[in-house]
Amino acid sequence: MSAPKQINLIIDGKKCTGTAGQTILDIASANGIAIPTLCYMKELSPWGGCRMCIVEIKGSPKIVPSCATPAADGSEYITNSERLFKLRQCTLELLFSERNHICPFCPSNKGDCELQSQAYKHSMDHVQFPYLYPALKMDVSGKYFGLDHNRCILCTRCVRTCDEIEGTHTLDISNRGQRNQIIVDLNTTFGESDTCTHCGACVANCPTGALFDKSQFYRGKLNTSDVIRTTCAECPVGCGLMVSTKEGRIINVFGDTDTLNNGHLCVKGRYQSWTEPRERITQPQIRKNGKLTPVTWAEAIAFVKQAQANSPKWQTGMLVSPRVTNETAKTVVKISNKFDRIGVRVVRNEAAICVQPDPAKDAMKKIDASDCIILLGARLGHDHGVLTARIRVAVRKHGAKLIVLQSSKSDLDAYADVAAPVVSLERAFWQKISGYLNEAQRPVLVYGAAAMSAIGVTVLERLINALETKKTGESISLIAMPRSTNSFGLAAAGVETVEEVMPWLETKPLHYLHLVASDEPDGGARWLEERHITDLLREVECVVVQSAYPSALTKLAMVVLPSTIWSERTGTTTNFEGQSLPVRAVLPPHGEAREDRAILEELFT
Amino acid sequence: MSANGRVKVATMWLSGCSGCHMSFLDLDERLVELNKLIEIVFSPVVDTKVKDMPLADVGIVEGCVNNEDQKHELELLRSKCKILLALGDCACSGNVPVLRNQFKLEECLTRAYIETESTEVGEIPDHELVPKLLNKARPLHEIVKVDGYIQGCPPDADTIWYALTELLAGRAPKWTEKNLRFD
């Protein structure tokens, strides 16, 4: 393929160079010339609908939208004439007159609205056209965000975001002309939509207050908030977050555009991790006369130290949540000589994935570029929304084939060329998928914990063999996808993995058990799901639970120590690509909560 | 202009919350300075002891036009003054009072006078002294010619000061990204 042809042009009197096929807007912004836009976003395909980015072509009476017009070699463009200013002002006035844009009570007022700031920039002190005042509805049925058609300018940024980034195409435009309206599925609501994943990317990309986050309502303005970049703690994809805070509370969470998620998030990172108020443990507690009683940190620490010292070493153990940071993992390894057993509690079959020595570097890019994606026992839709979105886009936009081998139903089944349970070993089945495997040039095989079951491993081996024998010259990309946030990091630090607590507890009866539940969403209650485990824990003399949230686990505890949550800790976490990603505290610790690492250091070093 | 060389100003309060007039009073000590340059001949916040609207150089109007009475007053002011300024979002763009325009007038009145939660037996006022509501509330420039706009809900005292001093100096205020606000 020959190198793209270089073209030379003049924009506002400045000599610029670009490559053939680039739009006027692309070349202008690369050369530091700002052209006002509304419907344009660099992450999305150009639309050319709002007419804010119009430019003049020297020697032609026509004006063109610069976002959707390829630059012509040798042409001269003008982006800031009096005529263009007036036309843009006129466009804005038409937008304002078309619907009910009443700034003073819009949640995007005072700086978070691109329509408003364009009106300011274009000196729009009144609207010369008669206002239409259409009677439009609002959809506030969604759990996390709402849609107010009164403030919509039909820029279709939400439609394109939903189609091109989340890949679900839940949103579209209905009707014609003046009756144009954003539509959810086939005219349903966000609350009732079958396809909406509530990822909130449409809201993040809305230039006005038409799509708005309910939880941000009247908490404060984004443009005056503090923004801290950190890493999402909800799954091992490790999406970059940009957390906006004001006066000690989070006002919104958006994706970081400079990290592997390209600014995209799923419902877990964008909303679930912070929008719902939850009861926290704020103080250390010691069980006195059968009741957990608040005590000082000094008292709690003295008590725990004593309890551990009083227990024979062979009867002491510690279980750690796979959500903790790499730094906490190091501390856990450092203090492991104080305990008989230390383990990280992972989900079923996850241990075998965590010992995978070489995490797939650039896994995300490989998925983007793949022409055949095979998922084996990885609960993607449910657990890793951003990765799922990327796969949907690869299938829908780039024509990749998708084979989903999974026992439970998946969000991706609808997009799959083949969807089957992991047990499918029949001849006919293999014949069916071998066609896809044979044609694959850049196959990617994503496997999760369920692929490590007895049958799963057999299927995995056969798939690898089938792909390797093709000898396409390119090696297949194997991507291990654990379910727990930092199980890779903990395994790499050398913490033993524990899939089932029962046998781990039963090897030798424990006298002292330290449970680092950290900020497990259920407070670690999941650890008690095994049969009879509660009874077994009751027999342990001293159970210390280190947790952010009260749960069934803390009810069993002799001592409860308050942990910080994802937004209050510092360190690093290792994602499924093996990258060590920064975790930064965006808020001060809640109450007397302390970081897990600090608590362990204080107690055992 | 009056005999003492001061510019005659009339102000008017239509469908607005009086916030714009309050913001005008927020000029504080600058009011003293302004008093040397202008004479307020008609205003809801000044007891001008006049019965009929006098002639003025500048008319400043807060609020939008909601009923026949206000429409008449505005048209009268327009005929009495040389320059007419729209003060605040309601006057410039309608703002909150035009929210009712999405609904039929009858629906609005029923909601307000009969269906409100605290009303037991309601009645829509119908008396010759009660001004008749227009079908739609309108910003000033949809009724009369407006010469200048001061946006804001309300425009703050500095914005009002800037607009007035520019006009007194014989210049039209320039609204840019720096000083234009709709909130």
C-alpha cells in the first residue's frame, strides 16, 4: 500500500499540510485553527448536521461543513469571516427557537452546555425567529439518566455513540423534519428498553442538557469540579476513570480518553460504584457481651495483636479479597510468615487462569483488529461491559466473526455467528465452527474461568490446536479473562489462590482468622455461600473482618476494622493485559476507615 | 433629555420576578453616580408621582408579555421612549413564564386555579378588572421593536452598569463570550 498522498492547502491565510482524505476540520485542528462545532466528535463518524463548522472556499460561493468535507489539494479555506459568524449565529438562533431551551433551570447551565457556550461565543443576545414552544416529553424512566427532548438539538451524538462505541444501537432518530426526535429502541423508554446497557456514554457525549445523569443533578458543575484520574475497581479490564469531585463528594464519573477504554465505561464503573448510597463501617468495633461495640483504633489494634499472638501459628490464617491493590498484595506477602495460611479468595476455576504466566499485552487492540473472536466460558456481557462493547463494535462495524461458547446466556449471543454451550463437542458442531476458524486471519480467543473446568480445558485445547494447525503465519491471540479485579496482581505477587474456603479452612482447625473483605460490593457475604461454612467460622476463636461494608461476614466477626473503598485508596492494580495501572484516592477516607495495606502493616509488622 | 441635562429613563416590570429590578438596585453606591446622569421618570421601584406615562429617552423593561394589559403597557412605553431595552432573560427570550406555552391556556388555568393540591373548590378568575391572558407568553421583541438586550437571570449589577454606561457614552454594548450570560 502506498503512503497516503500529501496535500497542501491554505486555511485562514496559513499554509497547512495534510493527507488526502482528511477533512478540512481535521487539518485545521491539527494546525491549531479552531472551528466551532456542535455535532462533531472526533471519536465518532462525521455527521455534518449542525452546520456550525461551515467554512468558505475561496473562489466558490458555496459554504461547506468542514467536519464532513475532505480537503482539496491546493484549495484555500476561510473559517472565520463576518459572513460565517452571522450564519453561525443564525443557526444557533434557529436551534434555540426550535425547542424549549430555558437555561436557568437546566442541569447543564453555567458552563456544561456546548450550545450555551456557542451562543455566548457568537454574541447571541436574542433570537430573531419566533419561538415554536413544541410540547415535548421527558423520559426519566431509566435508573441512572434521563432524556429531555425539550433540550435536544438532534446532533445525533448519542445515536452515533450508542451505535459506534457501545455497539448496541439502542438510540436512533424517528419521524421527519420538524418532528424529528431521538427514539429508544422501537419507541420505548430507557427503563423498558431491552437493548440499553445503561453505559451512559450517550449522556457523556450529549452537548446540551438533553441527556442528563440523575445522580449529578444539582450536585455541582463539572467545569468547576476537581478531576482526578484513577482506575476502575469493578473488573480486571482496568478502565481509566476521570472522577469529578466537589466538597468531598463525587459529582460524576467519566471514562478517561487516554487509557485503554478510550473514554468508554460500562454501567458498573460509570454509575453503580458510586451513585447508590451505602451503609459504611465507620469505626473499629469489638464484640463485647455478644454485641459489636465501637472502639478506638488503638484499642482495636491492641486487641487484634493480642488475639493473634495468643493463637498458635499453625492455627492462624488470612483470606484476602482480589480487589485489593498490588501494594496491599506486597504487604500480604511480607507478613505471610506470621500466618499458617494466606490466600486470595477467587471465583471457581479462576485460580488456573491467574497462574497464566503471560497476560495478553495489547489484548484490547487485538480484539479491535480481529476478524474472528472466540469466547470460551468468559461472562463478558455481565462482567466486563467495556470489552463486550468493543467486541460488539468489532462484529457490527468491522465484520468480525463471533463464536460464543458459554453455558449461560450472554448479551453477546445475539451478535454471535455461533452460540453454544461449552459442552458442545459433537462432530457436527466442530464442522460448523471449523469453517470460521479456517478463514480467520487474526483470530482472538478470550477464555474465562469456566474454560478451566474439565470439559472447558478440552474444548480450549481443541480450539488452540485447530487454530495453530492453520499456519497463517500469525500466532493466535490468547486472552485470559479473570473475573476478579486484581486476581492477576495478587497471583503475580505470590499470594496463593483459594477457590473454595471449606477445604482451606478444614485442613487444620483455625484459632485466628483474618478476613480482608476490603470493598467487596457484598461486604464479602459471597464468601459464605458454601454449605456449612458459617458453622465452621463460628468455631474459630477469633474472626477479624476488615471491610468497608457491614454484611453477613461482619456479623460473625469478633473484631471489625473499617476499610476504605475504591475511591479512597492509592496504589496500583494489574489488569487483564498485565499492565500495572494507577489507583488514586479521589476522596478522603470515610469516617475512621483506613487503607487495607496500612491496617495490615500496623497490625503485623 | 430633561432640563438639567439628565437622560430620562422609564422602567417597567411585566411578567418577571422583579429580580432584574433588584439587580438594578444592586448597583449600590453606583446608583448615586447614575443619578447624576439619569432621571427616572417612571418605574415600579421609584415613587415618581405621575399618573400617566411621561415621555422618556430610554425605556427599560423586565419580564415578558403575558396578558393584554402588559401588551398595552409595553406598546405605550414603546411610543413614549426613543430607545427600548429588554432587561433579563424573561424580556429577551421569555424564560420561565413561557414554560406555559407548551400547554393550552385552558389547561394552565385549570391546573393553577382548580387542580392545585391545596384547592378545595376552585374557580378560574373572570372579571373585567383581571387582565386577559394572551394565548402564548412572548418575549418583548415579538410584540414591539427592541433596541437592545441585557441577558441574564437576572443580569448582575456589573452587567447592567456596563450596558447603561456604554449607552450613556453613546455606544451600543458589545456582548461577547466574556459578558454574555443566560443564567
